[in-house]
Amino acid sequence: MKIPKYWAKSDRSIQIPGGRAWHLVCWQWSDSSTGEAQQRASARISEIAQNLQARPFLDRYSYGDRPLREEIIQSVTNSSGREVGVVTRNAYGALVLNAANAMFIDIDFPDGGDQANRGGGLGRLFGAPKAPTQEERATQQVVAWAAQRPDLGMRIYRTYGGLRCLITNQVFDPTKNESSAILGSLNSDPLYMRLCQVQECYRARLTPKPWRCGVNLPPSRYPWDNIAAETRYRQWQQRYDGMAGAHAACRLIRQVGANEVHPDIEPVLALHDQIACGAPNRSLA
């Protein structure tokens, strides 16, 4: 899992040929120390400044090509003490479970999933059968796929905008072609697939998106420039946590296939269901 423990920022103002001024900001990371992250940030911003002065444009990176800058909240370990997951807080303040080998599969509905299928209203007036909802159609597709893989056990969850699946009895390396093939065959979000490969882990959001539970976006993001910025963020976090408790990130629809749970997935599953599902009948957000 590529989840750095330390981050540091370097910034610099430069003038490029033609007199145009640029203010550059660069974040770099380290698993050893903030000092090492700072050295890397300083070296990288010098490299960027040199390249920019030589040619007045910057190459842009695609989504998910570098570690995500997220605060580490807790580690998830198996029965032997080996780390199998990490909980982080993402850019908009929600908790996210990063799993080393527990395959979470993210499936988005075309319209965002917040509206039920409305087809068949007139037909129902005359006794015609009710048209299946997006959730029912998507779940049937997943169940049909799982029937072709009886060796796998899978839990299927409903999220606000689609489905989330978790394979429970086998572990998968997120960088391998086999893993990408499974995600692709279940129509997982392509950006999510790319992120899994680059971050070398699978991800599942555990708490609601702030705007879906009546909270604005956080005032800043990790790591903070100073204590005052962190204080404002923690005040926002208290408001968010208070509102988020009335909602759930997902709810379990059904379990299909094998019932066994792999030892490395067991603690991931337990934490996921405890936080992401919460108490019954909570609205999804």
C-alpha cells in the first residue's frame, strides 16, 4: 500500500521567459521522516522551476499517479499483527478504508443512483409487473457473474450512487492483471481501477460525503500549514462527525457464494461493516 506517513511542502515564485510570474507549490512524501519529505519537496520544486524556465508549460499528471495526501487515522492488522489495511481521511474529510488485498469493487449507476427506476408507472395501473430498479438490475448482474465463479464468496452492498462488492474468501494483489480483469468484468469505475493499481490497495469510503449530510467542505486539507489551520479543520471535523452519524456509506444487500472469510479479510470486513453500515435504517450518503 502506498500510503506515506509524512508529507512536506515547498513553494517558490519564479519568472519564466517573457516575464510571466508563477508561484509553484510542490508536495512530496516519505515513510521515514518529515525531514526527508522536505528534502524531496525542495529538490522536486527546484526541478520543476528549472524545467518551467526552459519551457513555459508543465506536464500534467493523470488521476491517481502519485500517493494520496491523506491523514492516517488507524492501522488494521490481522491475527498475527500484520497490517492488512489503513484508515485515512480523504481530501473532503470522509474516512476511507485502504485494504492491501481485500478486493472492494466499486460499481456506479449511470445517473448517480439517487433516483429509483420510475419506469412502468402506467403499466402498474393496469396490473403490469413492476419494472426492476437500477439496484435490482445491477445486483442481478453481479449475482450472475458470481455464479460463474463459485470459488468466490462475495458481499454486495448498496451505496448512494451504486453498488459496492467485497470478495471475502480470497485475497488479490491490486497490481495484477487478474485483479484488473475482475474489476473490469463487473463494470467497476475506471478511475477507481486506476487508483487501485497506482496506490497498490483497494479503497472503500466508510463515512458519508459531507455535502450529503448537510456539511460544507473542510476549510483546508492535510497536512496543515500551521496550528491555526489544523484547529479550524478539527472544528469542522467535529461538525462533520456529528452530522455523519445519522447516515451510512452503504448497506448490505446479500451474500453470495462461499461463506468462508479469509483471515486477512476478516478484520477489514469487521471494521468496514461496523463503520460504513452502522445501525439499520440509516439513510445513505
